[in-house]
Amino acid sequence: MIPADFIEKKKMGQEHTAEEIKEFIGGYVSGEIPDYQMAAWLMAVNFQGMTDRETIALVDVMLHSGETIDLSHIDAYKVDKHSTGGVGDKVSLILAPLANAAGCVVPMISGHSLGHSGGTLDKLESIPNFNVMLSKAEFIRLVKKYGLAMGGQTKEVVPADRKMYALRDVTATVKSIPLICGSILSKKIAEGIDGLVLDVKTGNGAFLPEYNQSQKLARRLKNVGQHFGLNVKAVITDMNQPLGNAVGNWLEVVESIEVLKGGGPADLIEVTMHLTAWMVVLSGLEKSFDKAWTRLEKTIASGAAWEKFLMMVENQGGDVDMVTHPKKYLKAGYIAPVEAPEDGYVEAIDSYTIGMSALELGAGRRSLKDKIKPEVGFIIAKKIGDKVAKGEPLVQVHAPNKEAGETARAQLLKAFRISGHKVAAPPLIYETF
């Protein structure tokens, strides 16, 4: 293969063969093809796109670029959930133990944060000593014995994705639908799962803000996933405002605990229940969505979901005492409100700005080398449609120091638009297919 010819072919909008994709990606993983040529191809794909056949070939090559996790010896239906990422999206922390308590086997491989979107692994790692970097053998052992494990991608599993994603992040090619499909599905299929529930975010806090693009991504993910034998349910959910009230790693753990104990914000509960109910249906535990929902309500009310969360924390080395007594946790150095400048109603919230402000405080990272400050973040006091009086808190800032806190307060004030008329909150669930 001449890499420049391969790049030129895509630049001209022509379709690659499966063999060409295999040779190019394989050459990149082995080091024969340099970053600059991969970057050029990624940009060509970003502008020209890929057909379903090309996307299937890409997933297949990425999937087999390293090891996979074989769970076929576990005689149960294995199901997972994947979110395309958002602000305040702590659903996985609740969903995994809840689904497990309801009878599902849940092997979940998640990621760290990058950019404005929070990462499930960072939230879990805010629990002292919680081990997300499970070896392949330990991951399999936990899934087999307990039906639940939440870990990160090892160096041996889908190395093509790890190399390509790092390059996509610095070449402005993260938002390409076929590249997103390749990244998500190669990792999920490598887990050894049977079913997958996809939470595709849309709105100003999503990676793909436009609804038509979110819809295209959801359909492509479903179609390609089904080609590989996955039973896929895709759900498009709202990200025009943070999900729940907490934004920031430890703050989101605390809010997740509230939901597992039967409390928590209504929007977070609804989205989590919706996604988890489909996991129950895919697993064959209930025939209808409504019965699955009822089953989950009973699971939370009985305390079984909370017990599964504690089990998971203990199994993965986390400090159980800290999650049962969260007030013992390290507090942010500076806590202050962002006050409404006028009377009115919250008309809009810029979730992207909130996510980036959290990143600046240390709740997220610009590169994987950045150190997370788990205690920092925000508590959102007002959501879209809420009435607010002048001087009333819109957000509570949890910052490492006053200087950082004051900068965040100024940014957050710009993230809220207040008007004189009441507006309806956006729907939480747009479409399920």
C-alpha cells in the first residue's frame, strides 16, 4: 500500500475496500504509518464520511487490533450501556449496580474525561482507592462471580482506538460519525457483551449538538452494532442542560448515592430508569418496558441497588466507609453561590460552558496527563423553566481557591439566560429505536 494514495482516495470521496482499511489501520498500529498520515486520513474521513460497509470494516479492524475479552463461558446474557458523553452525566454509576441488582450481568468498560464531558472512570476514582484499571483476568473474574465490573480499557484491548482517539482529539476530528462508531463499537464488542443500550446525547452540551447529527449517529451505531451480532437499543436524550444537579466527580458520586437510596433529582432518575429498563428487557428478564421499570422501582425501594453499589466498591478496592459517610470527604477550598442578576425564569443554560468551567477548576482534563481535583465542581440550583428571584442562587461553586472560584462564577453567570416569561423544559427522552 502507498499511504498517500489511500488518503487521496478518501479525500476524493471514494469508498475504501475492507482490505485497504485493514492494511492502513494495521500499519498505523504497528508504527509503519506515522501520525501525520493518519491525521490526514482522519481529516479526509471527517469531511467525506464513510459508508456503512466502510464503517463495518473499520470496526472489525479496530476490534481485532489487540485482545478481546471472552465472556462466552459465563452462561448469562451480558449487557452494557454507553453514553456519548455530557455534563453531569453520572448515569453509569447508578445504572450498573441497579441493573445488576435487577438480575442483569453488566461488564462495563468506560473512559476518562477529555474536554467538557465528564468521565465515568474519574468519578469512580474519586472514591479513595477504587481500582478502575482492572487486569483482563480480574475483570473476567468479577463479572463471572458477581455479574458486575466497571473498569477502563487496558493497553491490550483495542490499541487502534487508543492511538487513533488521542490523535482525533488534537486534530478536530472527534465529531466524525464513522470514527465515533469505530471507537465506541470496537471497545464494546471487545467486552464480550450480547446487548448494548446506547445513550446518544443531543443539545448544547453534547459532542454532536444538532439533533439530525445525533439521530444519524444513533442509527449508524445501531445498524453497525447489529451487524456484529449485538442486540442494540438506541435512545436519544437531552443535553441542553446538565443532567441532575451535580457537576464534578465526587459531587456526582454523592448524587448517584442519593438516587440509589431512593432520592435524587427527577431528571437524573428518569433518564437512568429509562436506560436501565431497556437493559432489563434486552436481558430477557422482563418482556415489556413498563414491567422492567416497575422491577427497577422495587429494586431501589428494597435497598438492593445500593447494596450492589457497596459490593462493587468493596470488590474493586474502594473505601466503603467514605461512600457510606460522604461528609468525611475532602471539601473544596472555596464554596460560593452564583446569584441571579434579575427576576424571571431560566430560559436557557449553556451546558458546554458549564462543562468547560468545571474543567478549568480541575474537574476535567485537557490531556490525559492532567491531574483531576475530585472535590471541585458545581451544584446547579436552577434548571430550564424554573422561576428565579434576583439574588437567588443559580449555581453553587466548589473551587480549589477563591481566585479560581471567582473566575468560575463570572463564567457561569454567562451560561444562564433569564427571561421574563416561563419556558417549558426540554424533553429528557427524544426518541428510542
